[in-house]
Amino acid sequence: MSQAAAKPPGAVEGPDGYEIRKVDAPARLAAAQRLAEASAQGDRDAGKRFLGAARTHGIDLEHFWSSCDPETGRVREVALGVRGSGRTAMCFTSQPATRAAEEELGRVIDAACEDFGSRGREADVRLAQTLLNPGERSAARAFAHGGFHELARLAYMARPVPTPSEFEDFEPWQLPEGISARSLATLGPDLPETSERLVLALSRSYEQTMDCPELCTLRTPEDVLDSHKSVRKFDPRWWWLIELDGEPEGAMLFTACPDSGGVELVYLGISPRLRGRSLGRTLMRSGMRDLSFGLPRGRARERARLTCAVDLNNEPARRLYRGLGFQMTAERVAMVRAIGAR
């Protein structure tokens, strides 16, 4: 019996004779190879290594879709959706070679995203996202066919992890009267009221923000907090709640990266009530100073980096980071789509 006669459950016929179907076990290696070719061209074992890494790191391949020839089963274009924290999913794809392939891949992307919206536990995924290099125009068009749109262009910035010698004459946390910054380690990071205050601080800091403003309408502060906590290793010592007269009005969140010995600034934001007071530099230098004394010493630290990502349109933030020794290392295009909203 031919594969055309034994069409798998859920398979959808495409307009040009191909089928869109979930990747099953027999097709998994070919689909993985097609996916891995996007970054490892010419490497015949890239698919095997990808599947091995997926097993090692617990990457769920449940939402792996492809277009294929209905007669031979040959895999054409592929899209993998990986469920993340904060009700999000990240989407990875093959690289389309023609305009027709872009449209075809767009249909595969759509199938992978819709799969999240129709499956039990995964149905709480509300936002799919991807990060592309600026030159990946063909992939961007494919994602657009799949219901994605550009959210922002992100500047990735980095500087060496700070050392105590940078802060010999600096007195940290010298903030104007009524303004305070309290580490979560002193507040009880697991207490419900601490999370409630953080959520309120995040919500207030999003007002009139210049950093991916549309994202505020696509995700709740609770989802964002969950995502921030899941980035690498959460350490309450490096999370600060910014308050004005006891009211939460902002947050500064650093997360250690154990593999590299580095640190990521995952979020810095304050509400309109605190803006215009030149607080950003004081907060950052104070936090960096505490990091410089609290991070482990050793050879790895000498090569470690403090990193962050910022909307290219947010010039005040980029200016702040440049003044603190950060340099731009890469640019990415962030694209998103709401799950179930096509």
C-alpha cells in the first residue's frame, strides 16, 4: 500500500501536491536533518546529533511538523515548536530556498502553532515566537505566511563581568529619598506576597515603555515573571524590587549563567513615576557592584560576560548600557504570533 493511500491522521493536503503532517518516528531523522541543515550545511550527521541533544536535554519533539511528498514520504520543509515557560513556545524551522517553499513552510509553521492550541496540557500556550538574523529574509517571509509578525529588532549587548576594583570609590544604593531597592533574598522569594509585588512592579514598569511595547499586550505580567524565573539559574540575591514610598514601581533582575560563569540582565524597568530621575545608572552600578563581590572567583570569571538584550528603538536604554561599558555584539529580529489567533 502506498503512503498516499495510507494518509496519516491529521495530514493536510497542500496546494501543490504535498502533504503537511506531524513528523512520526520513521520520518524523525530526516526531519531532524532538514532542521539542522539550517545551521550545519553539508553536515550529514547533524540530524543524529540534534536528536541526541534533544534526548539529553529533554527537548520535547511532540510539535514537530513537516511537508512531504505523499508518494515517497520525502521530507520537504519542517517546523518544530518547543514549549517554554510563561505560556510561550519557540519555533525553529528549515530554510526555504524559493518563494514557493516560503509559502509551503508558512503552512507547516501554522500547523505546528495550531497544534499547541488544540492539545490538552499544551493548550495554555498563548504566544509563539522566533528569533532570526536580520539577513534571514526568506525565513522571515515564511514566518509571515505562518501568521507571525515582527515584534522588534533586538540589540544584544555585552561587557566583561564587573570586578570589585571598578567600584573602589562607589557607594552603592544611594537613591533619592523615598526610593529603595530591596533584594528578593531579604523579602522571602517564595512568599505569595513577594510575587504579587513583583507582578505589580512589572505591570507598572510597562506603562509607556520603549522596550518591545507590543509585548505588554500579548503576555500577562504573571507569564513574564514565570519566564524570567526560568532563564538559567534563578538566584533571589540578584533580583531587586524598586519601590517608591513602599509601593512597587520597578524591578532589576540579573540571572547567573552557570555554564559560562557569566550573568544576564534579564530585565530593568521602572514606572513613569520614577523616570526622569537618572536612576538607571545608579541602579545598574549598584547591582553590578554587588555582583562583583558575590560571583565566584576563578579563571572562568575572567572570560565571563555580562549580557543583555534591548529593543533597538529604545535609545535611552542603549545609551545607558553603552555608558556602562556594554558593546553591541549581535542583532536579532523577534517575530511573534498569538496561538489560536490566525
